[in-house]
Amino acid sequence: MSDVQEKGSAYNSGGSDDGSQHQVAVFDRPTGIKGIYYHPVTQVVMLGFVCFMGPGLFNALNGLGGGGQLDATTSANANATLYATFAFGAFFSGSINNKLGSRLTLLLGITGYSLYIGAYLALNIHPHAGAFLITAGAILGICAGLLWTAQGSLMLAYPTEDQKGKFIGIFWAIFNLGAVVGAAVPLGQNFHSTVRIIVVTRSTVPHIYPPIGFLVLTLLGVMIPLFMADPTKVIRTDGTKVTVPRHPTWKVEIYGLWVTLVTDPMVILLFPMFLASNWFYTWQFNDYNDALFNIRARSLNNLVYWLSQIVGSISIGALLDQKWISRRVRAFSGWTILFIMVFVVHIWAYFYQRTYTRESIPPDSSKMDIFDHGYTPRIWLFIFCGLLDAMWQTTAYWIMGAMSNDPAKLAYFAGFYKSIQSAGGAGAWRADAVKTPYMNMFISTWVLLVAGLVFALPMIYLRVKDHTELADETLMHLDNSGNTLDTPQVRQQLEERHVDEKEEK
């Protein structure tokens, strides 16, 4: 049962459009167990657990530095390959997501993580299986593009406009619990280890690599998309329904990718911000955590890093959702917090980075333990690195969500984000694999973060409005043949769709 009501709000999920009054279909939400299952929060929680089982455990693996290996070169090369294919595949993943549907896209995406983690276990058994790991990384890159595009589309489409920070925070907290759990396992295994200089042998490797439980968890994650609700049946908390993409042909989907770039070119100003968002992992994980600390300290650092991500995402998400502040003010406030955090973290880190180089820390050197003098401020730096990461990613998603409520357009935005982000990751991991000086890696990280914020500022000023307008939803102006409709025609089409949905109910 639904009612078509006169509202001055946006075409969906709250807010106002071009100022005209129009009809918005408001549906009664289901009650009981069905109401809980189809609730947007429930679906985002399930989405979070998909990424808990896949990318979360992948992050735990990388957070150890070198995937938990003593020689990080193979891991760095695998990550470079992964992010290269990720960058290519993610650019087109929005079209695939809109054609296949988000649940099937998630299912295809999560399978790559099982293969990749299995490749690390194979490397544990066969130390010369590096080629298999690199191949698995290439496959995971394609799969990851699919998973993160579907994730971004659903996470930003389910909430109302004043809930997007909350939903991003919920997702990011659950997703990072995967990394927290994954980090806790090697910490428990190595907490009583007092070894400072480790020689790579078959007897020492099992204490460094993740257990087979990682693989089992990722395989469980493959099942979750099968139990998620059809997005067409999810009703937001304000009674509006998600407008699911209805583009029947691949030609229209690929054309929609072009239309998104041409009609909303401001998104290009976010590309430097996207590029920086994975670049810093290489310095943090390999050139700081792996370079300075023994396995026990690395494991503890890894755990607190991902715990701090939960705090960072929820805190910045709460700020970005404050109803008593206009959305434009919230956008600039988020930008200011990121700017301050970037300089606090990197000025702090500079005083440590200038004290060591690749040459000053050979593979067989004695590294810092958790009980050593000077360890406490260094772990606090890693905590702040985790806070900055979560705040950066959450704000980037929130800005994209402020630009659109259309799942089809959000899928393209998410694809652009993960594509450019992964291109940065590929470059950073490859630079580390060829032994680029630590200081060079550090300075490049700092410069890219600042550049990302500088380019994003005019985009926020010109493009982020207090409410999303129907006229800006360019993809909703395409019909099933790829022809462009004007705004009144789109509104009429939406109202007819709502009437059809009412009759179906």
C-alpha cells in the first residue's frame, strides 16, 4: 500500500529539487521480521559483512606489511598487478553493475578475495609460488572493481540525504571489523614472541602468514549476497523507494558512462582525491610498519590501525549528517578537518622518516619491539594514520552521495573512484617494489593528499548543494533507448512508475 503525496522534497530521499511542487510516492514500510529484513540499515549491515569477509581480511593481510612476509617484494608486485587491473576494470564496473544488478555483481566480486588469500597460503607451502600470487592479484583486481562499485551504489542509494554519513559510518565500521579480527589472529600468535631478527625458514613462516581461517571466512562471505534483499523491495526510512536502474542494453549502459562524465564534469576535480586515497597505504604498511617493527609490534600496530578506522568513520560520518548545519557547510567542515589531519599526521611522521632509509634497515636487522623505548609515540602515529584513512574515504563517499541519489549514477561515481584510487595504488606498490627511497615515498604521499584537497575545494563550492536536484540526475534523463528526456518528462515517468508499483503492492 502506498500513497502519492504532495511534497516539496526532492524526487527521492528528502531535500528539494528545482523549487516546484511535485508528487512523490510514499510507501508504507513493512512491519515485523519482514520490516527488519527489508530495512535499509539491515541491508547496509549485510553489505558491510560482505566486505568484512573479503576486503577487510585483505586489509589485515596487507596491514602486516608485505602481506605478513619478511620479504615484501612479492607482495608489492602482486599488489601493483592487482591495482592495475582494478583501475582498468573498475572504470567500466558501473555499467556491469547496472546491467547485472548489485547482488550478482557483489557475488562475482567477493570470489576474487578467496582466490587471493588462498594464493598467500599456497606461497606459505611453496615459497616459489610468487607467480601464482601475482596472477591471483590480477584476477582479484577485476573482481574488486565489481564488488566496490556495487557496494558504493547500494551504500549511497539506501539512505535519505540526511543519513548518508551514518550509513557510510555503519558500513565502514563493520567492514573494518574484518581487518580487526584478521589483525588479532597474528597478534595472538606472535604476542609472546621475543624474536627481533627472523631468518626466513619453513619453521618461521607459519607464524607470519594468516591461518586457513581467513580463506574459510572469505568463502562464507561469498554466500551473503545470495541472502540480500532485492533493492527494488527496499523502502527508505522516509517511505521513498530506491530508483533501480532500468537500462536494458549494454549499449545504453556504456553510453551512460560517457553521459555521466560529459554532463557532470565536476567529478573530475575529485580524481586527485581519489588517486591519493590508496597511495598512502604503501608507505604506512611497508615503509613504516614493516620497515621499523618486528612481527609482534607490526601485529599490534595493525590491530589498532583498523580499530581507529571504526572511530574515524563514525565520527566524521556523524559530523557530515548534522541536520542543524546546511549540507554545504558540512562539506566545507569535512574538508577542513581532512586538511588539518593531513598536516598533523605527516609533520609528525616526517620526524621519524628522516631517521632511517632502506639502506639503514637491512632485512636481517633488529627491529623495534612493543616494549622498546620510543614505541608508544610511534604506535600513536599509526593510530592517527588509521583515523585519517577512514575520514578521507568516508568524506569522499559522502561528497559523491551529495552529488546524486540515483543508484545508476552512483555506480558510475563509485567505479570512477575505485578506478582512479587503484591506479594510485598500483603506482605506489610498484614504486615500493623497485625500492624507491622511503623519503620519496613519504613526500609523494603527503603531496598527493594535499593536492587532492586543493582540487576538491572548488568542486565542493560549485557542485555540492543543500539538496540534490532532479535536473542534475542526468542518467535519469535517459530512456531505454538512450534518448534524452527533459525534466518534466522524467518527473512524469517517475510518477507513472510509482503508480505501477502501487498497483503491484
